[in-house]
Amino acid sequence: MKPLAIFGGTFDPIHLGHLCVAWEASELLDADVLMMPSGEPPHRPLPMASAPQRLAMLQVALRGQSRLILDARELGRSGPSYTVDTLVELRDEHGDRPLVLLLGSDAFAGLPDWHGWRRLFELAHIGVLSRPGEQATLPEELQRETVDRWVDDSTSLQSASAGHVMALSVTPLEISATRIRQLLAAGREPRYQLPAGLFDAPELLSPYRQR
């Protein structure tokens, strides 16, 4: 069965680095990817742009293609956006369809700090997005949890609904949302770091402009 992947983040703002790795993961896994903006991220400060503003930016960024799909469920949830809660909802909706949670290598290494992190493996596979040849140092408890879960063939993710871990080598784009916010605050235009459509609707970038 064709997998469904989940790529979450604050997307404050959505930039080409996000879109590039999500698209490459979609191709590597032959999967649709849910682009899922978080409401209240538990491990970082609240986003600068509001939920409606980030939603509008994603709607513009995802135009003209069908592989990357906007899923705004976490924006409507009160309290912290826990990934395990989202995966429970998706599992209820999709039955035995393989789900793949996409995480950067740094986020994956920090998984033991996540709420209900061990249950994630019961609900989904995990695709670890990394640079070619990159290997993150994992804490011992995560090594123990994943030692028998690693696979190197995406067909393994199609034959089970959850439980595997796979490294996905993607093109590294050194684009930082923090740096983009700094540039916009300084009155500059990071035109080739953001989706072009955002510059056609300058009000979408107003949360980051100095007032």
C-alpha cells in the first residue's frame, strides 16, 4: 500500500529548504506528504506569524502540485502540538496504511525528549532526513529502541504499517527560517530562499517586517 508521510514544523515561514526535502522524500518513498504546521510547538518558542498567516503562506507555497498536501489539524488544537496525538488521529483515519513520520537527523536524535516518544514506533515508521553520508550520534536509549528497526529499502515500509526506521538521503539546502526572519526585519528580500508566490502577496510576509 502506498505510504503516507508526515512532515511537520512551525513553517515560520515556509521556505524552499522545507519544500525541497519534503519533495525528495515523497519521491524516495513514492508517498504523498502531509505538510503539517504545528500550533504550539512544545520544544521551541511560539511562531512569530499567527496560525492563519502561516496557513496562508503554505497555501501559496503548495500551489501547482499534488504530492505535498496541506494538513492544518494541529493549528486548530489547543495546547501543545504533540506528534503522538496527531499520529493517533491519522492511524484511526487510515487504518493499516503505512505512515512515515519525516524527521531531520537532529530532531530524530532528540526523540527521547518528546512526549510519548516510544509510542511513535507503534503508530508510524520514521524517515530520517539526512545529508549524503551524514550519521548523527544517537543517545543510548534511542539506539536500543531502534537497533532492530533500521531498514534500507523503502519497500519494507510498504509491507508494514509502522515500526521501521529508514535513512533518507536528501539534498541539503542551507536555508534558515531564523535568518530569513532577520533579513525581512532588515528590509531585505530573501527572494531565492522563499517560494516566489510569497513575494506576489507581500502582506503574507508582514509579520516579519520591522514596524
